[in-house]
Amino acid sequence: EKLKSGMSKTRENISGKLNSVFAAFTRVDEDLLEELEETLILCDMGVPTTEKVIAQLRDRIKEERIREPEEVRRALAEIIRQLVEYDAPEEKYPKIILIVGVNGVGKTTSIGKIAHVYKEEGKSVLLAAADTFRAAAAEQLTVWSKRADVPIVKYGEGHDPAAVVYDAIDSAKHRGTDVVICDTAGRLHNKKNLMNELDKISRVIDREYPEAERETYLVLDATTGQNAISQAKEFAGVSRITGIILTKLDGTAKGGIVCAIKEELGIPVKYIGVGEGIDDLQRFQPEEFAKALLD
Ligand code: GDP
């Protein structure tokens, strides 16, 4: 329900647009497919992904001898579901999650929200303020650590991020913490620095915390549309991204970006942000997503 209301803008728009397309057609023909293609591109599914989806749809219409626009809608929902689906392995603990992403996308907020998700599930969480580049980063993260009621490890501005992570790991081991979430600086304009920094952090984790399962999540702002895709491509060139946190899905009609990210980059969307509050983050559910779009 929360997903539905949170995604209402996306849903209203994509499903609203698709609804009017389907309402305008009584027959299944090339014109219908063309209209659908245009609509999906408008919803930020991106050209390559949209073309693939439409090609699959065309095949199915032929193979299954689909004659009714309503059946086309069902086939489209199924294709989208398969597109965003992925095998989610069972979560293992202890776990350490590096969070990367450019400023303003909702990195800090998302870290607070993820901490809250794990806490609600009965897990213990520790935050590491390893974005020591931005003056206010640790302060903002401290605010979220209080909101989520989880401890935080932080140093002053300009300290070595890898040292912060080292301390956080040390503290997590002593406390028996389930999940360590590390904020990092996401400076794309200086790729070499970012790469060095992430490498250094990785080496610390390799050495000090080999038993922990490791994830690197990239935070992307859904309202930036295709720009988010290019950010994802750049970050994927610097580091192995294991999941995406797609924020501000409540503020956009362009939920098609979820499909584009999965198809073009092969990286699953793990969480979606649907508001500014601590409860406004959900684990991404492919099935529900497809349903919300096309029901
Ligand atoms: P950072 O610079 O990447 O750490 O970004 P912040 O976490 O400070 O967030 C930037 C702004 O985006 C803040 O005003 C947040 O409240 C807002 N924000 C973050 N996530 C979401 C979301 O899912 N939905 C909405 N509507 N706003 C969000």
C-alpha cells in the first residue's frame, strides 16, 4: 500500500498514459505498438530498453496470436516484471555496505533510512562517516544516526576515510554489530581520487573484516532521469556496484528508469526512496513494481 501511494506519481503517470493508449485502441496493430513505444520512452525507460521491450511484445503478440489490447497490456506487464526481476540471495551477517553517489541525490537520507529498515528487522547497525571531504557530511549523518537510534563513528573533516572505516570495523567487532553502513565521498569530477579512496577502503575491509559480506550501493536520484543512467555508468567504471538505491521516486513520473538501470547496466535496484521521512524507503519488489505500473 505504501509502495502504491509512494509511487503514485510514477504510477498515475505511466499507468495513466498507458491506460489512455489502451483506451484509444480497439485493435492490436503497429500503431498501438508505436504509441506504447513513445509512452515508455516518455517515462524514462530509455531508448535501448524500450526497443527491447517492444520487440519482445511484438514477438509475443505474434506467437500467442494476441488480438485484444487488454491482452497486450497483460503481456507488457509480464515483460516488465521479468525485466526488473533478479535473484535476491539470502542476506548474511555481518555485513558492510559502502554507499556511493554524488552530492544531493539523497545519500545521507538513504543511509539513515536503511539503518532504520535493518533496525526494524531486529538487526544492529553502525554508521561510519567516511565522507570526510564535505564539511557538513558527518554532521548530517549524525542527525540521521540519532533519528534511527544507531551509533556512529566519525572523525573531523579532512581525515583519512579508510581510518574511519578501520575504526568502525573495530567497533562493530566489539559490539557484535550486524550491519555497518559507510558513507563515502562521491566525487565524480575527480575519478582518480574517488577510485583511490574506494580502493583504500576496500583494502581495509579485506584485511580487517574478511568475514563480512560486502555490498556497494550507488544512490541515484530518479528525478534526474537519463542523467542518473550516465552517473551509474561512470560509477560502475570506478567500482563494482552491487545495487542501486533509487531515490525521489515519489517526485517523478518517470519510474521507467528502474527498467533502464537493470537492462542497460545489469545492476538491480535494491531500494527505492519514496519520501523524505525515515520510513520512506522500501526494499524494491519487482513483482509489485510491475503491478503498480500496469494494474
Ligand atoms: P546527499 O547530499 O546525497 O547526502 O543528499 P541528502 O540525503 O542530504 O538529500 C538531499 C535532499 O533530497 C534532501 O532534501 C532530502 O530530504 C531529499 N530526499 C532524499 N531522498 C528522498 C526521497 O526519496 N524522496 C524525496 N521526496 N526527497 C528525498
